[in-house]
Amino acid sequence: MVTSARPTTLNDLPDVILSNIIAAVSDARSRNVAALVCRKWLVLERSTRTSLTLRGNRNDLFMLPTCFRSVTHLDLSLLSPWGHPLLSPRAAADNDGADDSTLIAHLLRHAFPSVSSLTVYARDPHVLQLLPIQWPQLKHIKLVRWHQRPQLASGDEFNLLFQGCSQLASLDLSTFYCWTEDLPPALESNPVVATNMTVLNLLNASFSEGFKTDEIRVITKCCPYLKDFKVVCMFDPRYIGFVGDEALVCIAKNCPKLSVLHLADTSVLSNCRSESDLDEEGFSIDDGKISVSTLIEVFSGLPLLEELVLDVSNNVRDSGPALEVLNKKCPKLKLLKLGQFHGISMPVESKLDGVALCQGLQSLSIRNVGDLDDMGLIAIGRGCTILAKFEIRNCKKITMRGMRTLASLLQKSLVDVSISCCKNLGASSSLKALEPIQERIERLHIDCVWDSVEEIENLDGCVEYGFDLNKANGGEASSHPAGFGDASGYVDDDLMFNRNKRCKYSYDLNSVYVEENGHGNGYGERTWDRLQYLSLWIGVGELLTPLAAAGLQHCPNLEEIKIKVEGDCRLWSKPSERAFALSTLIRFPKLVKMHLDCGDIIGYAHTAPSGQMDLSLWERFYLFGIGHLNLRELDYWPPQDRDVNQRSLSLPAAGLLQECLTLRKLFIHGTAHEHFMMFLLRIPTLRDVQLREDYYPAPENDMSTEMRAGSLSRFEAALNRRQICD
């Protein structure tokens, strides 16, 4: 009798190969599924898990996992109750008066002995004193704190940290509320730690004025081997100690090994769209104290740069020559972000200049460039031929034609685009401009400014650029490999960019690329096949309904969407319609993750004046219909009343959220009453819920049911008692 051989399965692979396969899986949920296959896979998954974000309540120590012995990166910043001290006398008071801080620290070390990278919410200095010393091999620490800084002398907190972490090489304070004067004295007092430091992230939105020149000088002098330096600065020359030529030269001289340098103004990190200090063309009232000669000196002194961000608040004029030097002196540069830099691309006829000569760039972001027009933008597309990511913000002279030509030139590489605050690029015109790459683009941000389709199609039918857009990226237009000129930046005579010469080719927006893509005849057939992430900005009171008509009808692979609503609803009596129209997103079949950010909506948290709606009614307006979507993850920022510093979930919002029957994770970035939270228990698949007050300043009052640790613990206990079908 002949028996058939048993079929070979994945489990028959050698352990070494199978271990490498499981180690390559990054998604936590997929790894958890793999661990349920059999005991062998469980052991391999646990032995290859190197990163873990710990959830749960600090009082449930019996649930602390002890099987993740290989974890090197441990995130403790999301323990519940969120924002409450992990190790402190205050935490002991919440635990029947027993001071178990040292015990918790030892238990964490025993459960995770291999940790070299730690993220922790450090609301109390006891965390910095007791926790990091448990892992002598600790190399990287990220501190998180949105609550107020404790009343300590400058530098005391960081002294506690540095004294217990002599091998610390990386420090991330991007979400840690502190003072700018806290860090420099601590670095001076701990020269061994400062000398070992190679990564320092100080891009913190809580710094109202940013770091001054003297503080930057001390930091860079104490940390001469920095390779990655990100810092928020005050570039405004009206302030004492502003950052200008002196600070930039100091950075280049003290830290010549820098490969990543991010310098951003405090106003940039606030994400505020108002540009009240700019004129109609995008220029600030005052010029910054940054000269072209200084920029050339800085770029010459940092030959290892791979990422450069100079996002300032005041004009840096005629910066083109400095950017040409940047291309020559920093050949490894891959990412560049410029804010308030002017003259970055001013081509004369067909010769490239400025940033267009940085041919190695893969990511480019430009903001508030007052003199950048379509010709300059096209030159960037001709020169930076391998751009994969492009962001443009508040460039008032850019039109759909220039943006469309850029997309045509980069249609083989561009997959990530962000267009915001450009007055000539609303939603329809932005999407129309991106038609050449609509089959390739994976991530997209646009402003929901509903410009009419008729306005676009009634544009002048002749193109002022001397080449056919239909052949812009092909070899038919030029004999050169790139299709546009040689390495010196010149193009053939028949492709000369003559501003005064009109091209004979028609500019029918509905027919361009019909032959190549087959999606050109109108809006009804436009498909964004690879789009996975969509980000939208929309003003308060506006509706989401026109999104499909603007061009985003078919996104078969869209998985994640972020919607940011901004504005003062106190200026509105009521919206024009009953609902914001979230239900229209049901046209995206794979949409499972949403960020709905209403945190910048300002209104009345309590009784509104006659004729006005309070925030609870506005929440109902924005959340109505969300239950129709098959979401698995939702991050929600409730609107706020700044007068009382309240950002709280309302009763209508809780009632509408309970209709999301497929949710597994729900994170509310604000506060909520306990009885409102209990509504969420009606969601049958809900597994992970948390209130996070991750905004400045986070409320300190713990006495209401919105904030009390006991209330949150009772809700989590009720959530964990439920039976989940899967």
C-alpha cells in the first residue's frame, strides 16, 4: 500500500530560517497571531521580539509579562491611568499608601533584562531617579510629559537622569514639558554623558520661545560628537538671544560630524495656519539675521549632512547660491526642508539653479517661499529627479499648471505629496494637478478648500511652457536619458522655457494622459490605486461631501485617513447641514484607521450665548454617521474651550462613538466623564481604550470624574471582564 507523502509546511523549515522570517514581521498584531500557531512558534516569536509597548494598569502587577526576555526597546509611556505617575509618592497614595516604587522598578528590570532603549512618562522626578538605573546598558531614552514641570531648580531633573545613565547616547525630549534652561547646566555638570551623546532631539512645541544662541552654544560645546541634532529655536531678531549667524556657525564648528540637523522656529511646531506676519506675497515684515555667506560657511563645515531642516520665521533672501554650495559640499543630502527661504529656484531660461541642483534629494519640503512661481517649481522637477516626497506650503504664486508639470516630471519616483495653504491650489485643482501620478501616489495631504471644477476647466487653453505635457517625462522630447538636458542644467533649443512664447499644444485637463493612464475623461473614472494614507485639512463648518466630486472617488486601497478641522465655531450660529458627512467615506472599502482631530476647534464648553451652539452640538455634527464606517482604530481629539482649558468628550459624542461596532482601539485625546465612558462598553469588539491629555498644558486637577485614576481603572476593569469573540 502506497501512502502519499505529507505536504511540506512552513513549520518544516529549519529553526534558524523560521526565526529570521518571524523576526522580519513588524506588525505587533501579526506577531501575536503567529505566536498562537504552536508552542514552537510562540518560543521563536518571543525570542525575536525586540520592541514592546506595554499597556495595562500599574496596579495589575500580576499581569506583567515575563516572556519577552529579548526586548531591547521598551515603551512605558502609555500605561494606565495615562499621565498618572508610575513611580512616586503620589502613585503610592493611589495604591492604599504603600510605597512600591522600588518594587515596580525591580519587577520591570526582571521582566525585561535586555532593555537598551526606554520611553517613559516622567511626570514625577522619582521616575528619572529610580527607573533608568535598572538598566546599566541603557543607550537611548525618550521622556514624555504633557503636565506641568515640577518645582525644581534648573537642571535638577536631568542631573538625576544623567547620574544613573553613564552610557546614555541618545536623548529625545520632543514631547517632554520642561524649560530650555534645564538642559545646558545638566550637560555641563555631567561631561561624560555629554561627550557620549550622539542624538539629541529638542523639537518640543511646549517651548514658548525656543532655545537661544547662548544655550545652543553650551549644548553643542558639551556634545561635540553629535550626529543627530534637532532643536526648536527663536529666529525672530526682535528677541534677545535670537538665533542667527553666530549660532549657526557655532553648531557647524562644535559638531562637525552632524548627519542630521533640524532647526525649526517655535511658530512652525504650533501647526497654526494663520500667517498674520506675512504680506500678500508671503514675505515676513522683518528679515532674519541669517546671511548667505554664513549659510555657505555652515554647509562647508558639515560635509556629512543627510538631513537638513531650516524652518525659520523671518526672510532669508537670495538663498539660491547657498543652496548650490549645499549640493557641492553635502553630497549625501537626502532630505531638505526650508521655511521662509526666498530665491531657492530662479531659473534663467533653461539653466537650473539653487535647490534644483540638489539632484540627490529624495524628500523636499518648502514653506512660505514668496518668490517661487511655476517656472521655479518646474525647474525643481527637472533637477531633483529622484524625489519621492514633496511638500509645499503657503507658496502663493504656485498654480495647478506648475504643480501638474512637476508631477509629470517626477511620475516615476514621487509617492508622497502634501499641498497646503497655497491659495491657487484648492482640493479640486490639487487633485487635478496630481493626475499624472494618481496610479503611483501612496500618501497625500490636501486642503479641503472647495474650488469649483468649472474654474479649473475655464483656464486659458494654451500653456506658456515650451514643451508638451503629454511628453514631459518621455524620451521623445530629448535625446538625453532623463529627457531634459544634460548634467550642466541646459536643455535642447526646442525645450527652452520661454515665458513669452505660447505653446501650440492644447491644455485640455480632461484629456491629458488619457492614452497612458486611461483615467482622463472626467472625474468619474479617476482611480487612486496605491493611495494608502490620506490627510485632509478643513475649516470649521465646512462639509466633507464635495470630496468625491473634487476627484477622490475611487481609492480601493486607502487604509488610513487623518482629518484635521480648525477654526472658531463661535463665529457660526450653526452649520449649513445636519452632519459633517463622515458617512461618505464608506466609499473607501479598506478604510480601517482614522484620526479625527477637532482639537483646534474653539467654542463654548458650557452654556453658549443665545443663537450659538455649544461644543457638544458641534461634536454631534462632526461624529454623526461615523458608525457607518468599518473602523478598527480611531484617534479622536475633542474640540476645546480655551477659556477654561477644557477638552472633554460630550454626551452626544459618546453616544455616536458607541455605534462604531467594529472598533478595536479607541484613543480619546482629552478627558471624559466615567458614565460617558461606560457607553463604550457596548462596542462588542473593543479591546483598547485610553484617555490621553497629550496637549499643553494638560489639566492638573484630578478631582473630577473626568480625571480621577479610580474612575479610569473601573472602566478598564469592566472592559477587561468582557468576552471577546476573537
